[in-house]
Amino acid sequence: MVPEETLERAAVDDVSPRYLRKQKAATVKRQRKEPLGSRLRRGALAFALVVGVSGLAGWCVYFLWFSPSTRLLSPGVEISGEHYAGRGEVMNVFAADVGRSVLRVPLDRRLDQIDAIPWVRQAAVERVLPDRLVVRISERQPVAFLNTGAGMKLIDADGVILDRPANASFNLPVVSGLDARTPVDERARRVALFSEFLKQIQTVRPDATGEVSQANLASSDDVQVTLATAPVLAGQRPVVVHFGNSDFAGRYRLFLENFPSWEARAGNVEAVDLRYQGQALVTPGPPLPPSSRNAAGSAPTAQSAPEPQAAAPRISMGAAESMGKGTQRQ
């Protein structure tokens, strides 16, 4: 019996050499070492290039920051859009920057200072090299005179209280009931409500806003208006009307249509409250003087004085009488 080891050795010997791949010798490339002098020259050239670029950049920065050609002068501040804010007040913001480079002007800080000017609503500041600053201003637009009790001021749609500029004239309604103690957002909300009132009554009569002599905005949910020249007030003193906070056009139309009947019942009318659904609360006033009654077409009453009367109670007109042709409203 042939040993197993002998058989395995014979099988290996029978393998043909043509099936074995010839192994190639690995080639090792040797890099030629660069001379020390060449490396030193290249390093020196790189260092000189870095130093040159840095020096050029530093010189440019120095030139722009300190060169006389980039210094800001007063004529270099160009302001547009100012009218009531005043050029002098805006120029004072840049007083500390005159004489130094425009690149050294802190634009964000200067913009905050310009925005703090009461008449400025929005502003933008821009550098224009080499030596100019451009300031663009959008001013606030007043919507009413504000009677503060200590004098007449102006107020805009954002609720900002403004001083009246000298030599300026405005054709605006007068409001009261607001002052600096009222939060600015609440002032803005009440002014917006009054502006909506004016917009709505103009849909009833195009010249209706001219009939409003004053509005009291002390209440956040009631536009209290004094009407002085409405066509239904011939021979009548100004009337205070409470319009609430909604449906201004409908309530103003209701007032025009029904005031003659209210006057016929109450005599001289001092106030009308239209805030209640289905009724109008009419407050009678003192009797009109003879001159006013004559202007209204009454018979002359020469040398006769009105008798003193106690304050009349408020008269509540029911829906049928107060609404007339109008519809019941909230």
C-alpha cells in the first residue's frame, strides 16, 4: 500500500509549469534630492511674495483710513428727503466724523441716532468712496393735531407725538384724549380707529371730514366726535356724537337722517350716543340764544332772555323713532 504522502507529492509534481505566472521584479524609483541652495531660494521667494502682498494691503488700508483724500467734510454729507426734520439736526449726528476717513464712520450707530430724531420715520446711510456719505430720509406724516392741554402738537399714524414745525401749515382734524403717558402702540391703535372713521364717513358724504371739529380718543372703543358744520345742524350748536368702534358709515348716515326728528323732540341737542343697538340716547342742551333761533328761522324774540333751566335728562329714543328709515345696528 502506497503511503498517502507519496501520492500528494506525485500530484504536485504533475502540475505543468506553463500554468504558473512569472513574477516580475518590483522597480523602485529613487527621487533625486533637491539641492539645499535651490530650496532656500524658493523659500526666500515665497517669503518675499507674502511680505510684499501684506505690505501692499497694509499700505492700502492706511491710505483709505488716514489719507486726506478720504476725509469727510461737511459738504460731503448728502441728505435727501428731509423737510421738517431739518438738515442741521441731521448734520449734528455726523459732527464727530468730520475730518476723518469715511471708512471710520460707524454707520450703524449713526443710523440709530438719525432714527431717534422724532420726525424721521425711516433712514438709510451709505458710504460713497472716496469721501462722501449719502443719507436718505423718509419723514413721518402727521394725520391730526393733538390737543394735549398744554399746547397743540401733531400725531402720526404710528402714534408718535411730534412738535409743530415753525412756518408750517397743516389742514388736519383735531384729536384729544392722548398724551405721552399713553403707550405708543395704544396711541397708534386709537389713531387708526379714528382714521377708519374718517374714511367711512367720506363714503356717505365726500366732504364729511370737514364737519368734524374735534375727536376725543380717550376711550379705546369709542370714537367721540364733535360735529360742527353738518347740514342738519343749521342754527344748532356743535353736537358731540359717540360712534363706538364699528359701522361708522351706517351710524353717520343714521345721524343725518334722524337728527331733525330728535331735535324736534329734545329741543337743542347737546350729545347723541349711537353705540346701542336699536336706540339713540339724546342729551338735550341749554336753550339756544335768540340770535341762533333767529338764524334757524324762528320768530324774533327781542329783549327777551331765556329762563334758567335745570339740566335736562338724557332722552332714549326707541328703535322705531330713532332709527327712522335706517336699519338696526350694533
